Amino acid sequence: MTTADHRGFGPRRAGRRRFAAALVAALAVLGLSLGIATAATYVSSWGSNGSGHGQFSQPQGVAVDAHGQVYVADTYNSRIEKFTSDGGFLGAWGSRGSGHGQFSQPQGVVVDAHGHVYVADTKNNRIEKFSQP
């Protein structure tokens, strides 16, 4: 083996790299022809700018519970809004402040297996935990 072969620059290594590149390209084409790597299809959207029910001011976090209900961290309205999977408004909680159940720019929301809702209350530097409202 020459020094070039040892460092990966020789003809054997170049041939392996070309083969690997061709294999990756073939698998990509095969994946596309089988429908494996298709683009997502738009389904729906909801909401508009504002502070009313179903309106948002810079929503930044979304979570879905085991029942398909959607929770949105409505950051500049300092609240969490809850919707059906179709976007039907179910309720909201929270207000601007630093007390229990109040938020200052919530940005993240998750729901655990027991239905507890956790909110990243960004400007208050805390995580708040809620039972399902």
C-alpha cells in the first residue's frame, strides 16, 4: 500500500467513495419512487392576530394531548389556549403577571401521559404545572 492509499486518496478509496455515492443516489431515487420521501400535505390552520378567543400574539409553543386537543403558548397575550384538533376554541387560562397561573411571555408547552400541562414561563424564569382545565 502506498502512502496515498493509506491516507484514503488512492484509486481503491476513490472507487469506494464513487460506489457509496452512487448507492446513496440510487436509494434516494428508490425512496422517492416508493413515496417514502414525499412532501407534507397542507391540512388546515386557524387563528389570527389579536387577543380574543382563538387569536394569538406570537404563538411559540404547541402541544397535543392523548385526546388530540391542542395547546398553544400564546406568548404576548400571556396565556395558554386550548383547541380541538380542528381548531375549535375550547378555553384559555393565564394572564400577565408573576403569580400562580400567571405568565410573562410563555414560549413552550407540553402535556405528559397523565394530562398535566407544563408551561415554560420565559420572563418569570420558571416552569408551571397544571392539571387539565
